[in-house]
Amino acid sequence: MAGTRPQKLVIHPYNVGFGDCFLLSFVYPRMERHILIDFGRTSKPTGHQRSPVGIARDIAERCNGKLHAVVATHRHRDHISGFGSKGAGAIIQSLNPNVVIQPWTEDPKLARDARGKALRRLSRARQVDVAHVQSLRSMQDVANAARDYAKRYKFKFAEPGQGEQLHFLGQNNLKNASAVQRLMKMGTHRKYVHFGSNAGLGRLLPGVTTHVLGPPTLKQSNAIVTQRHSDPDEFWQLQARSHQFWQMQAQANRRASGKSTRLFTPRFIERGDPFSARWLKARMKQQKFTTTLGIVRILDDALNNTSVILMFECAGKYVLFPGDAQIENWEYALNDTEAKKMLDKTDVYKVGHHGSRNATPKSLWDGLKKRKSRRRRGQPLQALLSTKTGFHGEKKNKSEVPRSTLVKALEEETLLVNTEDYAKNELVKSIKIDFS
């Protein structure tokens, strides 16, 4: 193999708008290795209208027609939609990656419709895994219905910002079937990873150690997370939303609407309502928006918490890519002694979930030794933020993405590269990390 370790890493953060797309190029003395981490968006960037095809062509040019690995951190549209695009997805597939890395929840072996005796023949741990994946897929049927509900009523009965949030979360949490199917066919090998598992990059990246720090399996998570031990499959479900709940919701949707996905279709006739009932009906519809938005937010968190967390280690430097991992995902790594030591040494941090308030835990942030305020010499922490302001969340309830207080801290404490700061029509930058 040419060269025992890379001389440098060049990271290319693409301005895709609200989404993630990063090309990592490990440069050796006589070769290069290229890894694409995510390729998706839910809103175009401000300043240029480069299509997914244009972005895919740029990736192909920069990697000289060959990708060595693709990482799809999780199923959200803003991370994988590019893979499902006919033109862009075909280009990425033609780059023939050696390995495609995804979270364990995407393993097709867990997609089986195990019922009755077939399910009981599996081990208890495997039953839990299957039930969890079934839960996520049933939840996505609900997300589809929520999106259609928001679209149908055109936000007429929603509080300011509610309708847009409901439509965004519903759309972002769809099954994204075309992208998922292409990822299943892409590459020579596929790895479905969890905390501590082999990422499958050892031979492809000589001199680089790739650590998988998340997501934990349900079995792992129960070791340190307070859960109802009789229902370990509820680990990711905030507010104890079990998989049975989501399955019933999806079934009710299908039965009530036939071929449509209008779970919340009203059964009353709007014309001819008594005047005295109109105010009450309007308030009930408003409440329906609020409740539905809360449900879909639970799903959004559940999928974010399936994110792959990767740490690349080379020559004493640590490069962290956590997808959209939130605290329920982070906790396992943050409570593991060796993983925490590694996280504290981070040199490059891809900011989680586009800068949301709950994707950069304080326990992670406080431990980062290379922030400007803690670093006495050498280059301080490099942060990479791919985001778009005003698209997700609400400032009035401190849920806006990116969160203003986090951005301020990043600007003060790190060398921040924010895609929103790119020049007009600037598609990508190049950030170099020296390993010499």
C-alpha cells in the first residue's frame, strides 16, 4: 500500500442549503481516498441554485471518478435525498464506492414483517430490534399523513410558524424510499454500524482509525439509560411512545383513508355549519395542528437519534462527524470512559443537526479541550456548520435552527466555517487538516 498514512485531509463542505453534504479526501504520498458523508437537502441555499446533479458532478470531478466510501448517517431527507435523485443518485452510484455505511436500524434483515411464531423464534434482543425498526417505519406513515394534512389546509388554522414546521417535519421524515433503495444497491459492501462496531474502512484508509461512537444498539443503551426494562424497544421514543402506538396510528390511517394518506381528514361537512359552532371548530383544528406537530417532532428526534457518529483518528488528530445525533444517541459515548477521552480531543467538529440546540450537548461542548478559551497553543478547534437560517424551528421558543446562542459560542470559541457565510454562488470550500 502506497504510504503508511495520509499527509493531510481535505474536507469539502458543500452549501446545499438546509442539509448536509461533505466530501472527505485523505491525501497520501501516492494516492487519495475519498469518502462522501451524506448528500441531501430540504431547502435550496440562498445565493445560488446549483442542482443536486451539479453538486454530484462536482463531487465526481473532485474524487477523480472514484468514491471509496459513502456514509448515510440516517434516513432524513436533508441527509439522503441526493442519493434518491435520478440524475444525482446515478452519478454517485457510478463512482462505485467500495463500502456504504449506515446505522444498524437500516439493516434490511430487520425489515422483515416478523409476526407470531416467526417473531417468537428470534432472540429477545432481536425481537426488540425488529420491533424498533417496525416502529420507525410506522411512524413514517404518520409523518406522511401529517405532511398532507398541513398541505391540505394550507396552514389556515395553525399558529404562526406551525404549518410550515409541520410540513417540513412531515416531508423530512418520509421513508425516502428511492434513496434508501439506491443505497441498498450501491457499493461492493454495506456496513450497518453501531457503537464500537467495525466501520469497514481499515484497508481503505491505511494509517487512519475510524471509531464508530453511535448509535448504540438498544441492548447497549439500556446499560446506562434509565428505561422501563420491560420495554427496551422504547429507548428512542421520547415520552414513552411505544412501537405499538405507531403501528396503530399507521393502521388507522390506512383504514380511514383507503388509498390516501389523510389520517386527519375531518368527517364533518364544512358548509352549512351553524355560526355558533364555527369558533369552536376553528379552535379544534388549531389544536389538531399543535398535537400533530408534537407527534411528528417525536418522530424527528427518533430518526435523528439513529445517526451514525464517526470519529476519524490520524497522527494524533481527531475529526468528528456526528450526523444529527441528539442527546439520547450521544449519552452512550459520553458515558464511556475511552470514548469521552477521545471526544475531548476533537480537532474538527461537524456541528450536529445544522446547529440545533439539542445536538451539541453541553457535556460534549464543555469537554472539548481545543476550544479557543482552553487552547494555549496550536490551532484551535475547527467547526463545520451546514445550515440555513429561518427554515426550521422558532426563535420565540428557542428552537430555531441554527440556535443563535450556539452559533455565537462557535464563532467565539472555534474556527467556524458556516455555509451561510459562503460568497454568492460559492458552492464549496476546502478545509485542510495537516497530518504531517
